[in-house]
Amino acid sequence: MVGILSYGAYLPMWRIDRSEIANASGGTSMGGERTVASWDEDSLTMGVEAGLDCLSGFDPKEIDVLYFATVSSPFKEKQASSMIASALDLRRDVYTGDFTTSLRAGTLAVKAAVDAVKSGSAKKVLVIASDCRKAMPKSDFEQLYGHGAAALLIGEPGTIADIGGFTSVSNPIPGLWQRNEDDFLKSFEPKLDKIYGLLKDVPEAVVKLLENFNLKTSDIAKFAFYGPDPRAYQDLARILKIDSKAQLQNPLFEKVGITGTPHCLLLFIAALEGSKPKERIVCANCGEGSDAFLAITSENLERIKQKHRGTKHIFTKRMIQTYGHFMDFQGIRKTDWPPKHMRASVVKYWRDQKWEIPFYGMRCNKCGTLQYPIHRCCMMCGEIDNHQEVKIGNRGKVFTYTHDYILGPGLFPCDGINPATRVVVDIEDGCRLWLEMTDHKLEEVDIDMPIETTFRLIHQKDDYRFYSWKVRPVRS
């Protein structure tokens, strides 16, 4: 039966206490903290991280289709899924597609993935949902939002959870919207949105799903819902007569926030992490209607739980100390980054994308040295055009480092306050390379420090976003 072969998730390292937001905006804190993407992260880079977690233990060349779901793509006209596919080192003939403009994009992509496998047009489909939404300053969304990503690998056989079926309802309610010319999300009347949207659509889709399988709510172990705020989850539990303590999956609001497109899939992954074989989970989304699907866990679930980080990212964090840094990370407060006079060659970036994006180095066929990046000449013996391309590993340790107070992150002039840390690292596969470090504190960097690679925004020049690889301290 078609179902889920693997799962993955990603939550940024950085958090901000909601009281810090409340103090800056003059409002009341909703309590807890929320995730915040670093200045070099966006929905695309977080999607890569979730995809890497999901594909742990799988050959990326086996993936036939990649769907990317988001309402906050870094591009208005450019397919983000093609760059994610390259970063994940998928096959060149992989079918890619972006699902967007609705918070239901994630579940719509899951439905398309299941249909593709059932029809025989694909064997393994990777679905990645990710959002990095910016909230208007002083709005409730500043505290409600969180940043994150979730990924599911759909296929058969060997599933960890079989997908029994889907139901959908459509509702053209005004709801939330954002035009091309808008910097921030706009909303209708939130109370009416909830009453005539969420609290009408989700129960309708869930009840229809249960009726199709002749099930009652008491037959379901966990319900993983999307909700725009913490109270919405209790309202849905009350309407559907669900035990909110035993059956309702924790909405992760206190530690994460509402992540948008990936949120119900993130909660679904959390439900999988806490489930036993032969349990039923209902996942339901909302956005101009509702999608719901039923999953039944299998014996294979226990075998893979320790292979993925999933929602365990919650336990590794760094706090943003000021509201100003929070604004800087999101790019809302205007800075001089990047300087207008700085130029970079988009053509060169495209030409070198084999080592920039999927992270390939070269092994000299004469002396055997593994090196990065790819050049015509071996840096050790000088052999010309005699090498093989090799995928670089993702774990290693610091060989040496420096804190650069002249050129800051992205090789732009340093502000004197936030220097860039540049490290020479020894990767476990034997490659020594020079990269920039992120998600760290200056005082913790040291020789032999364990590191791992991470796909990030390197810089932005000529109005083009340049992505490649950095390193960060291992998130254990």
C-alpha cells in the first residue's frame, strides 16, 4: 500500500522570547518563544535541511519526483524545487514542482505524491514543505509565526505508515492574502475567518474522512491539525469531541510557533515520533478549505525513529537577545547589506554549480588527493584534467579558524560588531576545505570542534541570491 517511507524536519537554531517582541511593540506576551530563521536562511535552505533529514539512509538517486510547498518562496518567478533537487543531489531527470499560494500547499503536494505513486508514474516522491514568513511589525503575527520545514518520502513498499485516503473541501473565504506588491500578509476579520473557515472546513473534512472508513474519533490515536493560534486547537477538539489531552497532538506553539505551510505536517511527524505500530493518525490542513488524510503506522516505524532528527531540533537552540536583531535576521530593518556597488557573476555561479550546490569535490586519479572545489589542476601534484567528481561528506572537525573583522558574512565589509568566522575543516571522508561558519558564538569556536555542513544563503549581489554550503557546530 502507498504510504510514508521516511520523514524529516528542520527548525532553525535561533529563537526569540515572545516577551521581547511584546516589550518592543507595546503589546502583551503570548508566552514562550518562537523559532527565527537566521539571516542566511529562508524557506529554500530550510527545505534542503528537512530533505536531508528525510533522506537519511536513502539513496537520493532513487527519488523520481520532488514537490516543494511554500507560501514564502525566495523567488516570485523561479522554481525553488529545482535548486533544492540540486542541493540534495537528486537525479538530473527528477520531476520537480512548486506548490504555493495557499497554506494547504503541503497537503496538496502529499495528495499529488500519493496519486503519482498509485498511478505508477513514480516510485518515490519527496514532499518538502517550508515557510519563512515575515510578519508586519507590531502585529499579532510577530508572536504567532515560527519558521520551519517538514519532509515526507512517499512510496511503496516498506512503509512506516500507510496512507488510507484523502478528503478535501474548498471554501473561497477572504481569509489571509498577500499580493505581489505587498510586503506583509493581510487578513480579513480573524474571528469570522475562524468561525466560517477553520472551524467549519476542518471538521467537515475530518468527519467525511472518518465516515469513509467507518471510524469514530475514539478510533484515532492522534490528530495533527493546522491552527492559526493556540486557542484554535482547543476549539477544533471541542467541535470534533476529541480528547485534547490524549488525542490532540501538541501544536508546538510554546517552543516553535505556527510555521504555516509545513505546520500540520510538522505535527504529523511529531505524532509519528510518539506513535506505536498499528495506530491511526489523522492529519488535517486548512486554507481556503481543508484537506485531511488518514495514516496507519506499521511495524517499520520503530526501526527508523533514531535515524532522523525530526522535531528533536526543538532541544538545540540559541536565543536572540534583542528585538533589533530579530528584525535584522528577517531583513525587515533596512541595513547596508548588500552594498549596491558589489558585483558577482551569475554566469560563473551557474558554471560552477556542480560544486556550489550539490557539493561535489574532486579526487585526483594520479595522487588520490580529495579536494574542494573542483579545478582543472590537482592542488597537490599538478596533474591536469585527470580526476573524478566525488560527493563531499557532511561531518568533520575544525582544523584552524579566524574571525574576520574586515570582511563580514557573505564577504561584505564588516560592521565591526558581527565578524565572520572562516574555518578550515577536515571532513570525515578526508577532504580539507575552507568555508564560512554560521549559527555559532565566537568564543566557542576551537580547534577540533565537531562541525556539520549546512546549505545557506551565501550572499546576494546583482539582485540574485547565491546559495552554497557553510558549516555550523553539530546540533546534537
